[in-house]
Amino acid sequence: MTKKFNVEIKSEIGELEAVILHTPGREVENMTPQNAERALYSDILNLPVAQKEYAQFKAVLDKHTKTFQVKDLLIGVLNNDRVKENLIDEIFRSENVDENKDYMLSLSNEELARQLIEGVVMKKDNLTKYFSKERYSLPPLHNFFFTRDASISIFNEVLIGRMASKVRDRESKIMQAVFDYHPNFNTKTINSIQEPCFNEKINIEGGDVLIARDDILIIGTGSRTSYQGIDFIIEKFKRTKQPMHIIVQELPHTPESFIHLDMVFTFIDKDMCMVYEPLILKPNKYHIVHIYIDNGKIVINQETNIIEALKKLGMSLKPVLCGGTKDLWVQEREQWHSGANFLALAPGKIIGYGRNIYTIDELNKNGFEVIKARNIMNDKIDLKKINKYVVTIEGSELSRGGGGARCMTMPVRRKPVNWE
């Protein structure tokens, strides 16, 4: 009998019980230098190296929690013929695809899932297609290994991301089908495009949404998540009886390393967070506001920074500085390579890129034992015997995709945190 997981995420640090991953495959390298920018890449990753690094990441997670693979979940969903046909119809309509639907339906579920992720090669069966410069009628999902963005677990529901770039729309459609129809999950999905209040300016991506506590969200707004996207979330909470706090951090639209809030701020313990100091702590032009929602009413006030705003709400956090404390250039360089982007496996137990040596050293100075992922893979270290640690994975290639450990995970369930 299939075990159902009730979606429940009430913090960023509760012990991780279930998570969705997508091991990068051919879709990552199914591009050319000419279309890499359209795919939201500045370069083409070396897939064998990226997969080797990802294997370290997955191996650590497999030893700690239940992991699901997007492709396996998609195959499970495609077993339902009605869902399969509706999903193909929706994808074709959204992406304005001129492809033979009967051909797609004739594929095995495994092959269909592969092509929906890795791309459907265009059949040059008419003159328009023959002279088309495109290789794919359905382009590859180059960014899907960053599973954080297309669907967002908020408490016991899943908010479907409305991606800022249309090249990622299919990711959201696949993830909604998974949560709506796969027997492994029990939840309700919320999708802005299916709501009467929808407008085209709504964009929401999971890298911008952090759950501090069961009554506090922190949301970034910049190039990927719009003000209108946050307003959509506010409207949802206005309909509930539970008072809610939403702290909003404005982000620069450039450079590209600032695409999401979790590239400059992540939770790493009950009383610690990782921050990119120049944006989060130093005075600058980017606003931070506190939105309080209670019984349908909202109050918005300006704040000094995220740390101060959380302190007023009873969460005192010590900031650990991405790139260390001594050199702004080092901070900038390590933030560029996802040095502030950590995934918490449990309070005080985190995983991130080992290449950011000054950040890792700063964590060590703050009590985190540094453990190489390969030592866990080889069973040389038992994580259960260590109270506080940072697992380091090699990330020279993965980081070039523009994200870190938090970006590459979509948590489904975490244990409650004892905040005492």
C-alpha cells in the first residue's frame, strides 16, 4: 500500500522527513551557447561533473530523509490516462505547441515523462518546421533540478509557483499534477492562475518564500517574485482566522546571483541564520517591510532589516556572514556561488557547497563541525552522533547553474520545532 505523506512545513529548520529532488539529466546540456541565455543560464554545465556532485548531495539526503524524484512522480501521475491527456493539452496550449498529440499519447509513460523533461525533438515534417532554427517543439526544462521554485509547501498546502520566465511554466504544471493526483501526497494546491483575482503581473517562485515559524513568512521581491505575487499570498491569509506576519525584503534585479531571497538569507538553526551582509545588514536602498494580517485587516510598517523585524516577533537570530567577516570582495564572490544558500536537515544540521571556503570557515567558528559529503557516502561518519554540523558537497559545476542546496530541494514534510 502506498504511504501518503501529509504536506506539513511550518519552518525552514524542522527535521526533514520528505523532500522532492530532480537529478539533473540531458535537459541540462540540451542547449547551445546561442539559447543558453533564454534558458536562464550564462553558460552550459558539464553534465557528468554536475551529476557527480549531485550524487553526493542526494546520497546525504537519502541517509537522512525520504526522497522522491520528479521523474518517478511524473510517471506515476501519467498512469492516469485522463490526467495524462489533460496535462498534455494544458502544456500544448500554454506553450503554443504544434506537435502530434496522438504521438505523445502513444509513448510509454516512462518515455513521455523523459521527453516532457528533456525536450521533445521537433519533427521536420512541414516547410515551417524544416526551416525552423529550433531543435525542439517542446524545449528541455533546463532548470528543473532547482525543484524549490515551481511548487512551495506552506504549512499543509502547496502553492504552485507562477514563474517569472515562461521557459519554466511546464515545471509548475508538472508539479501541480503531482500534488493533485499522485497517491503519495495528501494536500491542497493553490494556483494563482486558477483564481478569479489573477492578473498577469503575479509572479511567485519558491526561492523567495521562507517559513520562519508557523505564523511568520519571509518573502523576497525582485526579478522573480513580484509585489502582486506577494499581494496574492496576503489575500489568501486575509481569509483565514490565524494572525500572520509577512516580512518582505526587496532584492536587487541585478546581478543574477540575487534572483531569490534564499541567495542572501537562509535559516541554519533555531537561533542562527546565514546572511549576505551588504544586503541584509548594511544600510542600503532596498526596503524591508512587516505586514501584519489579522481578521482580514492588514497593517504595513517599515523595518530596519530582517533580523530586527524577527527579533520584535520573538525570534532572536545570530547572523553568520557569507564569505566571512574580513573582505567585501570575498563576500561578493562567495555569494555569487550560492554561499548563503544552505538547506537545513534539522536545527543546526545543514548542507551546502564546500567551494565557499570562507563561509564554511565562518560556520566552523560558530560551532558547526565541517563534514565532507563523500565521508558520509563511504559510511565513515554517522551524522546521528554529531550534534551540529555542515555537510559540504563539491559544487564547482552545480553552482554555475545559479543555485545551491536549498534551491535543489522541495521539502514536503518537516517535524515540528521545539522552540523552547
